[in-house]
Amino acid sequence: MTPETIDQLRTPALLVESGVFDHNLATMDKVLPGARLRPHVKAFKSTAIARRLAADGHRGFCAATVAEVEGMVAAGMGDDLLLANETLQAERLGQLSDKAEITVAIDSDQTLDAAISGGVRSVIVDVEVGLPRCGCSVDEAPRLADRARAAGLMVMGVMGYEGHLMMVRDPQDKAAQVEACMATLLSAHERVGGDIVSGGGTGTFAANKWVTEIQAGSYTLMDTDYDKLGLPFQKALTVLTTVISVSKKGWLVVDGGLKAFAMDHGNPSWTDGKVLFCSDEHTTLAMPEGGSYAVGDKIRLFPAHVDPTVAKHQQMWLVEDDQIRDCWDIDLRHW
């Protein structure tokens, strides 16, 4: 039977509050309309959400895994896909080159060779701008671009991810540091060419004025970590849990734990009280003063990190208060 209310759902279950979700999308669209935003599907891993964003005018998407790109193509949203990550499995994308427009990030001869031998038709040069992760140096970027063009590939431009600045809280400090990072990226772009300068994310969407497109995704659902920044987005995603035990010593236990929440940014949060700790299938909560929770009660908890939390589940339920409006498959999981 199709559930009509959240009380009919198996728990733990992901809930998306429809009004908050709509607010987040509309708020971002006012700042980054159309092609100024390249939504990052790694945050929500659902073609249902991608379709909504495409309907709002965002036709290009970026992804973090080959499977995300494959899933977007299978769903008919392959007009402009960027794998904003290096891969040595480019042949999987080359096989889709007649069905979709796919660009792959490169930062080395090895990743470029994989793109060439895999049949990929266009690449973007990933430049390291301060985050100790992927990306080549400014001096290496033009050489890789020249090699790619000599092999017949189209070089779309450059990308650089200032991920280490996402959680900087002071707006002026953040803006100054982002500008310094983007100066590095723009110096590479001068030598590489191409139409695209891609970067940014939810944490720097307003501060990064130098790229042609922002790669943001978490703003759609939000989490408690990003919520600390005072962004104009609200937390739409919760994990619905059921109370399975109540102790007379002052705590209660719900049926979602480490396997339902990503913990790299800390414990989930509860608006009614304190989260004590999480274990495999359980989260222990302190009974709030004056509280009278019983076994069987439903409790919503906010995750601290949306992207890997979503990846632990199979679907999200779009809700309006406690009424279910839709079910969105999380169909872009895995690699």
C-alpha cells in the first residue's frame, strides 16, 4: 500500500519538507539563474530532483562519479554533463558519447590518456587552487590542454574547487580568500582557453564572483553544518526515526544510527533536545525536561552532512508536514 502519512513509513526514512525545498530552489535561482548554476548531483543523487532543477532552467549538471553521469544519461538528462572529478574509467563515458555531451576533468597525463583511449570527446583542466586534493599546477595546465587538443579533444576550459573555504564564517575573510584562489584559476584560464571557468559550491556561492558557473548542490536539502554559516537556505532534509526504547534513567533510543547518518561532520541534531551518541542501528537521545516520549513515537533528526547521508538511503519522501506528496528514488548511488 502506498503510504499517505509519515506514520506509515518504514524507519529510518529520509524526508524532504516540500515548502522548505521550494524555498531553497527559488532563493538560489534569484542569485544564480540558468547556466550560472551547474547543480552538483552528488549532493542529492536523485534524477527526480535533477528534473526539477532542469525545469527551473538549469540544463547543465556536474557529477562526482561515473555512475552519476551514467544515471543522468539514462534518465535523458545528458545535454551537458561534467564529471568534476578525475577518473581512469573514462571508457564507460566514451561509450555514451553518441547519446550525451560529457566533459571529464583531467589533471595529469594519466587521466588525460584515460580520456583519450576511453573515447571521451571533451575535457576540462582541473587546477589546484588551495584545497589539497585533485588539480594540477597553473604551469601544467596549458601543457595538458595542448596535449588534449592535439589528440582531437575539445578543451572546455578550467575548473578549480575552493572546498577548503566552504566553512569560513566571516564574509569578508571568505571573499578575500576566494578571490585569491580564483586569481590562480583565472591565471590558468588565460593560458588554457575555453569558455568555462567552473568552481564554487554552496558555501561560496555568493562570494565567488569570478567563475562562469557555480557547482552547488547541498543548498537544495541543506544540513546542520552548512546551517551554521547563516546562508539564505533552510534545512529541508530530516531522517525520520521511531522510538524503540525509553529508559527511566532519562534517555530514549530511536532506530536510526551510524548506518542512517553520515557522521564525518558530527552527530545529527534534534530540535527538542540533546543527541547523546549514535551506534550502528541506534541513536540515544536525552529525554527533554518535561518530555513524555513513548515507544512508537516518531522523531525527526537533522543530519550534519547531507551528501553521504543521502547515499545511505534508497529513496526520499517529499512531505508537507506529515503528509506524503511524492517519493523520489535515490537512483544515482554507487560508483
